Amino acid sequence: MLIRLNHAQPYALSLFRFVIGLLFACHGASSLFGVLGGNQVEAGAWPGWYAALIQLVCGVLVALGLGTRAAAFLASGSMAYAYFKVHQPDGLMPIENGGGLSALFCWAFLLLVFTGPGAVALDRLFGARSAEDPAGDASRREDTSAVTA
């Protein structure tokens, strides 16, 4: 049983990444465009419009698995800012101040910073192209060093 779970771990992580990114992007879209039952934020309004833009862009990037760690780092930081600046003054605990979603997104994105995108991600596709022949690079370096010696 544990072997099967361990084998499925990278795929479960990809699913987790996709769902978290999609939900985050939906929050951004609802604030930017007034869709999905959200209220549209005035364009350029600080900090709401910029937070919504970060949510939409980072959410899409994380969902696709493209630049996952950098996008997750920015998203996590924005949610930490939202929690401490917007929610925490109303009470220490998220249940008191309504900041539970900000706290959960913050920690979920921080987890993705350290775990990476999982097995199914555009990062893996582009990374496979650049690292196709690592041995070939080393052999070229050896050849040039032999010529200069």
C-alpha cells in the first residue's frame, strides 16, 4: 500500500498544485472582472487591484506548472501580506478575523515553493528539453580541455 502511495505522490502533488492555482486564479478573476459572483475592484486601486492581478497571474502560472516555485513564492507572500495587514488587526486567530482563506493559501503556496510542481507540469516539459543530454555537455567540456592542454 505504501509503495503505491509513494508512487502516486508526484501525481497527487500535481493535482494539488492545479486545484490550488485554479482556485487562486478564480479569486483574482472575480475581483478584476466581477465574474464568478465577485465584486469588481476599481482598476489601479491599492492594494486590491494589484492583489487581484497577482492572484490571477500567479494562479494561472501555478495551475499550469509554469514558473511554479517563483509564482508560488509571490503568491504566498501576497497572502501573508493580506493576512497580517488586512485580517490580523481584527483578531489574532483566523477564525476570529476572517483570514482563514488567506492563511491557507499562504501555507499551500509555501509548500509548493519547497516541493516543486509535481510530475505533470509545463516546468517539467521545458526542463526536459534543456536537460536532454547532460552527459553530452560534460563530454564537450572534456574535449575542449584536452585541446587546450
